Amino acid sequence: MSLGVLTRSAVRKQSRAASQEATARYESAMYTVSILGDRLVSARARGASVGERRLLHTRIDDELARAIDACAMLHRRLLAAAGGVHHGETDPEVQLWKRRLNTALTVRSQHQLAEFDDEGVLTPTTMRPPSRAAYGPHQAGLDFEMAVET
């Protein structure tokens, strides 16, 4: 009987340590994002080079990915420990980490849109519309390609 208690205790300690590690990774990544965001604003204000701004955008994106990874890992673990989707949605810890995950994902998508709007950092590529000739099967009368007979 004590063996089962020791095992559960060891599992709880391991889970608690993983939770603390994920929390630390999330908080440090989000703190770094706020600092890099301030640096990016000042770089834009002073007219920094495109390469410098691109580097800041890359670092911000990497930190946000790190925060998202930490949130997702901990959210999955807490959700499983709470008993799955139906039981976990009422658990306050699961809800907290779900909110943090959604926040990190939202900040990342906003940052990616801002990166696209930052002049010169990302160059949109031009794309030609695909030709209907590339798709099949063809129906008579719907192909508008002109066949040249010689």
C-alpha cells in the first residue's frame, strides 16, 4: 500500500516540477517579448535598417513560439489530469492555462500581421493565378485555352 502512495507522491512531485518549469518558460518568454516589442518600436522611431527590424521580428516570433509551446504542454497535461475535456473545462488551472495559450496565440498572430505591415521587412511575392490547363478532367466548352494549329 505504501508503494502506491510513494508512486503517486513521486508523480505529483514530477508534475509539480514540470508545471513550475512551464510557468517559468512562459513568463520569461512573454517578458522577453515585451522588451523586444519596446526595442522594435524604438528601432522604427529612429529609422533602423530593415535587417535590424527583421532580426527583432524573428526574435519576437521565436519567443512567442516558446511561450506557446510551454502553454500547450502544460494545458494538455492539466487537462488530462483533470479527467479530459468534459471534466477539465471546469478546472480553474486548466482555464487559466487555456487563457494564457489563447493570449500567446493572439499576440503571435497580431505580431505576424504587424510584421507584414512593417515596410520592407517582408516582401510579398507576386503569384500568377493558376491556369485551368493544370487541372483535370476537362469538360468540352469550359476550357478557354486557345489551341493553335499549324
